[in-house]
Amino acid sequence: MIRSIRFLAKQARRRDIYVGMLAAAAAFCCLGAAATLFAQQPNAHYLHHGVMPPGAIGSQQLQRGGPLPGFYQPVEIKAPAGVLISLAMDNQFEPPAEAPRKAGMLIGAVYRLRVTNIPLAEGLEVFPTIEVIDRIYAPPGQEVRFAIPIELTEADLKLALSGKFVTRVIYLEDPRSATPTRGNLPDHNWFEAAPGQDPLAVADGLGRPVAILRLGARLPEQGVDAHFFFGSPPFIDIPARPEVNFLPPPPGLPSSEGGRRGAEGSAADAKAKQPVAQAYPAERRQ
């Protein structure tokens, strides 16, 4: 089961929004003094901390090698009804689409989103980031079915709009210590960490962190701001349909279009590559 830990800073530098969540549980951590953020469990030293800047943790994860570099991890972005979500392409936001949104994201990259049409906040928008730091080892052909769920709750959006800085650490629960629960329980998919705790350390103690959602504190500058978009890393657009369980080809392949690819074209390509029975004249058949 995948859970998440929420972290709330009392003040934001400017006005950025980060929020992270994976369908299962989240831990919420209120920040006090900066020195207390690094308080860890006794006899434990953590290489990563929840207050590290976006991209720092993911880049260090890639240095480990293995099946992480170049892998597009499916992610499902959830939000309240009517909320519109835009992903960044070529240092600008694509046309918005209603949540939920599914996309394959590179491990180690940072993706900037634009969230609009927020309930009771007409005309306001927030710009969260998603950093995928590890992958889910789903059965072959079921990668999309086991996408990492990242939820933008109405409460977190309001916190971000009020100037708070929110971070959610999404983690895959350790099956050896997980509490048996019935699936699809929206009221039990996150929990609040104690003040002064590092949400990443808490998540690491409960399972394997796989993604970080940060919400609050920054707005885009005028003109093209590549730093704000973190270079607009490529992603794979996945239609939010129950029957789509496979991951389409990554952007950049000869069959892709415009640097990204939808699952419709991939399904057609996969079907075209399937063996086709040859039709022969009757006299050649045996």
C-alpha cells in the first residue's frame, strides 16, 4: 500500500505550492526552527532530508544506477472536481485538462504544474512540483494500473493560497509492517507527523519513498523562465481510462509526436506489431 506524509511550513518564501500524496497514507509535519528539521531517530544518519531543494534527492537517486535512469514512472494526479491541471512543455504550460491526469514521469526530474479553477478560489492558481525519486515495480503490462497517486486536496490548495508551504512525501508501505486495511479508503490515506520531524525520514522509516509533491511559495516570472520549469523534462501523456494499463513509448522515439505521446497511438502501434496470419492461395495451404 502506498501512503504519504504531509509537511507544512508556516511561512513561504514567495508564493509557491508543492503538495505530495500517494493513495494510502500521508504524514503531515509542521516546521518549527530550521535546526529542528534535521532531528532524526537515534543512531541513524539520513543522506536525504525533506527540506532539500527540488531535484536534489532525485539526482542522487539516479547515481545509484540500476533500473531508475530513463524509466518513466506512471503518476496519477488527483484533485477536487472541476480543477484543471496543466503540465509544462517547452517552458510553457500546455492547455489545461480536468483532473485526474495521468502521465509517465522520469525518475529524478522535477515537473512543474499549473492548477486552476480551484473551488471557491476563482481566478487564483497554484504551481506545484512533482519529483519522482523511485519507481513502483509493477507486473509487466500493469504499470499504469499501479500508477503513483498524487492528490491535491482542497485543504492543501487553500493552505498554499494562504501563503503556506506544503510538502507531501509519498511512500510505498513496507508489507512486513503494514496495517491490514480495506482498499479505497479516502479518509485513511495520509497522516500527520509530529512537529520537528523530517517527513522524508518518517516516510523512510515506514516504507520506501517514491515521490515528493511540493506546493506553495513561487510564481513564474515574466517571459520564459527555464529555471521555474526545471527545464521542462519530457513526459508521457496517458489517457485516464480504466482499460489503459500499459505505458506508452517514451518521448523521442521515431513514432512519438511533439516530444510526448498518448496511449491511443501506442495502442495502435502495439496492435500493428502483433503477428498477423498470412493469407495464401488455396493451392499453397496444407
